[in-house]
Amino acid sequence: MRVFNCDHCGHLVFFDSVQCLHCGNALAFLPDALVMAAVVPAPQQGPGLWQRVGPGGDGTLYRMCRNHTDYQACNFAVRADDAQALCPSCRQTRLMPDVAEPAHMGRWMQIESAKRRLFYSLARLGLEPVPGRSGPVFDLLAEEPGGPPVLTGHHNGTITLNVAEADDDERARRRIALGEPYRTLIGHLRHESGHFYWDQLVRDGGWLDDFRQRFGDERQDYAAALEAHYAMGNDGGDWAQNHVSAYAAAHPWEDWAETWAHYLHMIDLLETSASYATEVTVPGIYGAQHSRSVDPFGAPAPDFDTMLRHLVPLTLLLNSLTRSLGQLDAYPFALAEQALSKLRFVHDVVRAAGQRQAAAAAPATERKTSATAGSIAIKNIAFK
């Protein structure tokens, strides 16, 4: 995740920050601008209103998300002219557990924090919010004694998440039981968002034939495929030759969702690395290999191969650092060529969707100018 600087004093602040620890100024993330901003109350403009200070301040008025004012559970701000009381991330939650129970409150807050990170990544990629198209809806559910189990999954635009996944011990228990090397809350959300965007971008976006060539035919019986997968003890044999994970081998839909989640992992790692201007030197007997950080959202946007060239040494460094602290590898993956080909496909689909959204959002005058320039130039281009 990108790091930010306080508008007031320039000190380093983070995506989850609510106050600058250096100058004490209040902070809020502005989803309309995708920036962390220092804000001050503007009571003269109305109750509960805030304004950005510093170089980015333009007089725009904001309200804190209602989940901030009611529960101190969100650091997003909402434009004052927005009719919604909740921020764009929190308003996607349709059902939530009873937060009067302290355990549910803590779980819900962790999930919402992970959701905001997912929202940021998707927005940076140009996928959300998209005018005229609804985003995913989230049902965050808790199991009740004697009630049915809550299964995490996606169905027809709704992502259901068992809030127990916010508990480290429960998540670790399930990871070990299923033989998974990696299981995180943000990974769950990224994986399930992959199912949502498969509908939006692949099925309805003209990529279906290309998808089937790389991932297989999704029309095969999904329930039977999962049953067969789990019957093998979550071991798909030679899955590593073709997939990012064992679960990805279960069905083409799961292959896409796992690969999509992995792509979001990659983008987030690279953006974080670029924020710190990371340079990695990998020693070798035939000479050191040097790699300089690349911003996936830089201009011009880097291609997939450029991002991959930095990702590999970056993950070597990352795993070496976590091992030095006695932790498991933070990035426990080794991707074969077929898995990389699928990642490249996700990249192409995402990049095309983002470009379409940017073109649709451009002002009419800007589109006209671009069209004129183009004419002149012609006379003279699932994780868990």
C-alpha cells in the first residue's frame, strides 16, 4: 500500500491513520481523490463539516463517514454534497454482525479495514467506483449456535464472509486443515472480488473465449469439481505447473479468482515498494542482479514484464526479512510459466477495463482534443 505524507507538516502517515503523530492534525482518506489528507473542522460552513488544509486544500467540504462518527471504525471522509452518510467502502456492506457484542465489533472493524484496502486497489486500477455500474455487495455474517454454517463465497454480485475469518486463530486453524500456505483476510476479499469482476469484465466484457483458452471451460459442473477437489485432500497433483495455488486447480472460476487475487497482491507489493523507492540487489556467483522499484500506477504505466522483473527480487528480499524474524514466508509462492501467463491475462483485462473507464470519465472537451490529436498523428496504441 502506498504511504502518504501529512498535508500540514509533511510527516509520514499511513492509509489507516486518523491523526498525524508528528503535528497532531486530524487525518482522513478522501476516496474522491484517493489521497490521505490533513483536515480541520469547518463549523462556519455547517455542523460536522471538515476542510482539507495544505497545498491540496481547495475549499471542498467533507463529512466523516458515519461509521467513524458512530463507532470510530472508518477513516474515510464523504463529500458534503454526497447524500450517503457512509463512505463508498462502508456503504457496500449490506449485512453486518451485531456489533453490540464486543467480539463481533472487533471482527467487523478488521473486515471493514481490509475492505477499504480492497476499495483503494480497485479504484486505483480504475475499476471502482464506476458510474452506472454497481459494485459488490458484502454480507458479513456470524454463525449462531444451532444455526447453519456461514460459508464465505460470492453469488450474483454479493460477497458473503464469515466474520470468524477475522480471528487469527480461526484462520490459522482453517489454513492448516486445508493445507494452505497462505490465508489472510485481505486475501479472502481479493479472491471473492475476483468472482464479482469475472462477471463484469470477462463474461460481460468480451473476454470469454480468451478466458477459456487459458483457464478452461467454466461451464463444467462447479459443485462436482469442488467435491472432486476436496476428495483429493486439497492436492491437485501437478497443480503448481499450471496454477497459482492448489485451490485454483479445482475449477476455472476458482483459477481465475485465485489468479486475480494474486494480481492484486502483486500490485499492492509493487506500489508499497515504489513508495519507499526500494532497490534490491540479489547477490550471485556470476555477479549481482540489481532491481529498482516500479510503480504500477506510474506514468507511463509499466507493462507486465517490467512489473514482474521487480516482483521476483522483491519477494526474495521480503521472505528473507520475514525468515530473519522467525516468521513463515510472507510470499510463499513460486509461479510456473502457465501461472504467469494467466497473471498476464488478468493484467490485460484489468488494463483494458481501466482504460475504458478513464475514457468514459474524461470531460467531453478532453475527449475532443484527444480525438483531434489522434487524427493529426495519423497524417504524420483467485486467492485466498
